Amino acid sequence: MTTLFACTVQDPLSTPAPKSSLSPTLHPSRSSSASTRPELEYGDAEAASSGSAPSLSMVPERLLDSGLLEVGNADAPLVLLGLTHHSCAYCREFFQTVFPRLLSEEIATGKLRYQIALLPIRKYPESDMQARGLFCAAKQGKGLLMHQMLFERGATDEATLLLRARELHLEKKEFRACLEANATQLVMAGEASLPASLGVTVVPTFFLNGEKSIGLPTYADMRGRIGEALAKGNH
């Protein structure tokens, strides 16, 4: 029997969420109102050639119309959608051990862009707040840095989340207004509907151009899937 290294998203008694407009087989368009970090020419970058992950502050990122954070060059042929949670140990392990290699070898080389979706877990009431924090940090171009900070240091209340924003040098009034905005809540409601609409019950779960995989992967496994997708033109 294969051991599945993953965390439960919701208990079996949860009411199914309405079908989300998001689909792992689609590539959501970029939001014209979202903050976007400029594209980088990774092919000539020292970080890419040396195999070391580039600084997160230098990674191109953008908010999609769906509210998902996308990192990597916008024209990368493959899209990896990752459904995750900051309180899930296996999600944290993915970010700390697998993602850096994905970043240096697949994202930085222009093969892959990575979309991040934060999912609610009932026993962690701070889930929604952390999702809003990531979204609002991304509005100021620092979504990936906030993602890292929430994995490493967490935020269980709004005061702590505001402290994290200050540590990232985010504009305080803009960040707080975003947290409290009705528009932000609507985006969060859409993300919260993702598990049921995509048939996801555990995190981390990944969709590589629509092909689903569940649980913490090794980098070798992820690299193999990416190579196969590129070889058969699955993009």
C-alpha cells in the first residue's frame, strides 16, 4: 500500500461547494488591475545556469482574474496548479524542498509557470485570513514572498498578518483596505469553491496542464511529469 503524504482539506460531512468557474485545463487570463512584476530573461540568468534558485523577489509574478497567484514567465508552455495550505506540513515541505528546484530548473528556464491556490481547512480558522493576506500582498507585487513568510512564520490573527505585511514593506493602508474589501471576499469565495469543483479532498494536490496528482511529490517525479508533458506537446 502506497503512503500518501497529504493533509485533509475538509471532512466528509462538508457541504459540497458550488461549481467553480476555475478549471485546471484552462489558463486563466491575467488581471489588468493586478500588480505584475516584470518578466525576466531567465535563459541568460546566472541563477538558472548555476542551478541555484533565483531570489523570490526577482521571480515574475502576477494575479490572475481568478485571484490565483501565478509565478514564472507568462508565456511558459506548461502550467502547474498547486492547491495548498500554510498549516499543512507536507505543503510546507514541498515549498521548502521541491519548489526551489522547480524554480531554478523548470520555472526559471521558461518551461513552467506555477499557480498557487490556498484552500480552507475547517480546523484552521485562520485559513481565510491567510488567503486574503496572500492575495493582498500579491496586489503589491509580493505574493510569493508572503507565501514564503506564511509557511515559515505563520499568522493566526490579523495583527500578526499586518506585522508580516510591515516586514515585507507593504503599503499598510492599501494592504488593510484590501483585506477588508468586499471584492476581496468575493475572490476568496471563488477560491474556497475549488476543492469540490476539482474533486480535491487533500493538499497538496497538483494539476499539470489538467493532469491531477495527489500528495507530496519528489522532485524527480515532478521533473519526470514535466518532461513527459513537454515531449508529447501537452501544452
